[in-house]
Amino acid sequence: MGKTGRDWTQIYAIYGMDESHTLIFLLIHALLFSSLSVLFLLYFNPLCTICESFFPALPAGAPRFIAGFTGSVMALSAVCLFFAAGNIFYSSISLHWDMAQRMINVVNDWSTVKTALDVGCGRGILLNAVALQLKKEGSSGRVVGLDRRKTTVATLRTARIEGVQEYVTCREGDARLLPFADNYFDVVVSAVFLHTVGKEFGHRTAAAAAERMKGLGEVVRVLKPGGVGVVWDLVHVPEYVHRLHELRMEDICVSERVTAFMVSSHMVSFRKPSHFVVGPAEVRLDWRSCNIC
């Protein structure tokens, strides 16, 4: 595809990082707990003396245990926070890029793709990976990036840097009501986005799950018969697989588990059946069992 062997500095220089405030929050607290744990280490004996003066009834050795335990908890908290910050940074940059390459590799022949959609494109890591693949294949196809936030300027800037601006279009919209006609796209992709649909109802509620399923249903709706969908997402992928079975999608394939943003993630791919019969009140589609790949 061209620039597949990038390191994180190259990716970060182009795309920056979405939700950087979360990383900053974690790092600030990690530094705070680190500082406190160092203070407990440097001033261990004075702290024990202070503890004994405030709580004279404590048995011998208890102040030292309390001070040591508190300092240890602070040090462990700092390590956990640094690890969480590192994982989020890695997931947002290097892992996101690597998973984008894996997602585009699901499609066997990009030269025949005329229309593609990235749902929740953000700053365009996956969007531009698709565009780079279209450019490599010499395709006349185009890819549309849709996001509910006003990221169009930033996304088009990254497309220009990648040299694929002529392949990319951006739209603002809601994943639960995609502004596209039925059977419009040859390929629909989405990376770590669908789990955020309906989050205003709470992540674990039935209402949020229903909203996520609306988003997945819209992905299926806008796919052409025979089109390919690829979704990389967090936590809720088993729900997506179940729904795809209900919608009678073909060639459903779930990747191995990948830890991203401190939680479990999977990539699921599927194909919309090429042949279906529309009855008076339903659509009957061919059914295939789920494979694990």
C-alpha cells in the first residue's frame, strides 16, 4: 500500500490524537501519585511520627504499616495510570494504524470498489488508508468519511498530507440515520466508533444497545448486495455478530481479541448477500454460519 511501515512518530505527526484530554488527565494524575509516593519514601520516618502523634492509641508498628501501605498504594496507582495512558496513546496511534491495514486487507479486490464509506472517520486514519489503497489500485473510486463532530477541516488536511485528497469526501451526520441511499456503497468500514453510538443513554443500558443496533443496521442498509462491511470496535462486538446473524449477513468473521483503550476489542467482517427476495413485509436473505478467523 505504500507507507505501511510507519512508526508512531510519523502517524502522530500527521493525525495527532483524538480525545487527547483523556491522556492528559491520566498523565497529570499519574505524575501526582508519583510525586506523593516519592514524598512518602523520602519523609517516611517523619510521617510515621506525625501518625503516632495524631493516633497515640495505635499499637506499636501500626503507623509504619499505615505510612508504608499508603505510599505503596500511591506508587501502584501511578504505575497503573502511566500504563493506562500508554495503552490509550498506543491504541490511538500505532494500533489504530495497524488495524486500519488489517481492515482494508479484508477486501479482496479494491480495483472494483467505486464507493466506500468510513463511519466515524475522526481525523482520517482509516479513511486515508482506504483512499491510499484505492490510489494504489489505480481505482476511480471514492471514499466518504462521516462523523458527527465538526472534523471536516482536520480530516481533509490529513488527506492532503497523504496525497489522496481527490479520493476523499467528508460529511457530517448521525450513524443512526446515514444520509445515503439504500445499497449505495461497495464497502463500509468503521473503527472504534459504534460503541459510542447511544452513549447518552449509558453504555450498559438496553436503550444504548438499541441505538448501537440502529447504527449497525444503517451500515447494512447502505451496503450494496455483495458489498463488504468491516467493523473494529470495543466491548460490544458479540452484540454486532448476533445482530448480523439476524440480518442474514454472509461470511461473518470475527478476529482474535486485541486489547485497545484498556478493554477487549475485535474486528468483525461480513458480506451482504448478493441474492435476496423481497416479500410483502420482509426481506429474505441467504444465511451463513459465523466463522472465527
